[in-house]
Amino acid sequence: MNRRTAGFTMLEMLVVTAIVALVANGVLVSVFQILRNSESSENKITAVTEVQNTGYWVSLDARKAQEVNAQAIEEGRVVTLSWDERTEGAIDSTDGLYYAYSSDGGNNWSSDYQAFMGWDLPSTFSTTIPAQYLTSDFRLRFYLVYFGSSDEYLYLDDITYSEAIFSDNCSSLDGWDNGSRWIPSSGEFRGQGGGDTAVSTVTMTSSLDLDAYQGQTVRVYWHGRESGSESGDWLNYAFSGNGGTDWSQNYQSFNGDTGSTGQTFSYTVPAQYVTGQFKMRFYWQANYSNDYVYLDDIMVAVPLYTEDCSDFSGWDDGDDWSVYSSDEFRGHHAGGSDDERYLTMDTSLDLTSSQFAGGFPLVFTWTTWSGSGGTGHEVTYTITNGELMRSHSINGGAPVETLIAKNIDPANTSCSYRNGEFTLTITSAVGGGPSEGREIRQYKVLTRPD
């Protein structure tokens, strides 16, 4: 018998079977990985296509629109007023600044509020505008107190109105992870010195979703003060864009004594941290247990308007006010009547809600004209179960509906309309898990005037 023609032995068969199984398993894993990557890519392409299609249609209608309406968030809105300020000369306790609001274009004014009196003024002043003045006919005025000596001047710059995304009056540490050296104290967060990093840090517990504000300026504000004797105390703060897994560099808000009255701090959040998983934390460094820091009125906000103070366009300036070096308002009491101390807006601002709840339903209306008369158009966008529908009616007739996108994320979709500029932030989320395709885009369009 020729042994060379014999079949495989049992051992050889087992080895071959094992090799085939390993190869087959590797092939299956590779095929699964290819399919998953392919699905993820297809979902991403779909998401991109949907936001592009949405941007095209909404921008097209917005350019024609003479009126824009949507569901507005009104309850609980927080709008702040802030400005930068400095003084020059031998300031004394009689020098100061007051301000007041009007809700009806200057016909009636609030009582005067004190911004500062004397030499202890913060470099940035910030306050919350009372809700009754958040109207479409808002105005502001300043009143200069003394500053009458020849070398005494007050300077104002970057007068800014901001709408809060997040606001905490610091009456409770709910919503914050605090070390053992942080407690609520008389309406403020109080940090005690003498601890290490773990117990001297206070951090947001939950992330803020800032996806809808990508591409916009987002600023943080808070009021800080210190008590104690060590000049080397300092307060740092940092940002995270992934829920606290990684943090930015430490930014320093102050180093040394801020005084018992403290000051308002503000900072623009770097763009890479304006995400759906934004967090912020503070770290207080002081070596002695009798050194304390106090935080109050922590806010994350988006500016609505900023007056750069380069000219008096939109302002009625009294003789005690001038524009200094084309970038600051300067106050100095040169004598004359009391009315000359006022610096008053003579053009109203619209401080009604600009951010819409989810952004939808969103309605554009306009009229086109021809030789035979006017034709009225109304377009309504609605989102139901993620599907974005466009409904267009002409002269009140039956609407024609069109499906624009099937996978819109309403929680991360918003729009605003102010002074003729319409802004849409739209997010499409296709699929789920590791194969999810997500795309966010922002569109800005100038609407058609009346």
C-alpha cells in the first residue's frame, strides 16, 4: 500500500479545523467592523444632508419674511446689564454713578440705582435688569455724581446686555460638587483657606448643553470677594467640554486682596468648550483657615447687544459727557445745570425674548406685489417625532406640506430673531450608539424689511 496516498490524520484534521475557525472568526469580526463603520458613515452623510436641506429651505423663507414668530421663552428669563469702568484723578467719597431704566421709550423712569460711590469701584459692573423693563421699548440712562475737580474723570466702555443660559444666586450648593471647605453662607458660596485641591474646588454637578450656542460668544460672570490677611491668596477657574473628563488650563480671576465689597468678573468661554457637555469649576487657594473667598451670582450668558462707546449715536449726551479717544464714554462735571449730568439712550432696544423654546413651531409671513395686487404667504415649520415639516399656504388657502428632514434633534435646535437678523441652529441625529451620525449647523439671514 502506498502510504503517500493516505488521508489526513485526526490530529491534522483538528489543526486544520482550528485554523479555519480562527480565520473565519477574524473574517466575521472584520466584516462586522466594516459594516459598522459603513453604517456610521452613512448616518453622518444623512445628518449632513438633512441640516443642509433644512438650512436651504429655512434661509430661503427667512430672506423673504417680513414677520417672524415662534414659541418664546418668557418665564424666568434673566437679562443682565454690564459695563467696564475706570476712574482718573483724586477720586473721593462724593464721586459716584447712578443709572435708571425705562420700559416705555423714556417717558417714565425707574428709581435711580447706585453703581458705585467713592473710590472702591469694580473694573466691571454687572446687574440683573428687573423683569418689568424687558420690553421692546427699553432705554437706559446714567447720572454722574460730582466728579467736579479738574482732574476727576469717569470712563465707561462696552455696555453689554446679556441673556442668561444658566444662572445661580448661590443660596444653595445644590447642583455643585463641593469640597469640605465650601459652604453656602448668607446667599453666597464661601470657600475657606487651608485645604488642598480636592476640598478647595467647587464644580458644576451636571453639564450644560451649549450646542445651540456654538459660533456665538458665550461669557461667564460672577461676583467675587475675599476676607483675610494673606496677599498671596488666589482664585482660579477652569472649563470642561466633555463633562469634566478633561479640563482647560486654570484661569486666574484675582491674586491678592479684592476687598470686602469685591468685584464682578467676566470671561469669554473658549470656543472648544462651547459644547453639549460644558462644565465650570472654581479652585480657592489660601494657606490659612481664617482666609475666605465668596462667590455670588454665577452666570453663563450670551450677549444680546454691546455698545462699544465709540460715538454718541443713539445717545443724548449731556454737556458733562464726551467720547474719549473714540472708544470710551467719559464723564466730568464741568458745572452748569443738573440735567447736564445725564447720559441717556435716545434709541430704544428690544429686550423681549430672542431665544425660542425649541425653536418651533416657526412661522414666516410675507407679501409679494404685482400689477394685480398683493399675494400673502405663510410658511410654518413644525417638528414632530424628529420630522421637520414645511407647510406653505398662499392667501389663506390650503397648505402644501413638504418633509424637509426626518431626524431633527429638537432639544439641540433653536432660533432667534432680533432687529431683522434671523439665526437658526439646527441639529440632525441619525441612528444611535457608536453608529450615530450627528451634525450641527448655524445659519444667519437678514430678513426682508416691511
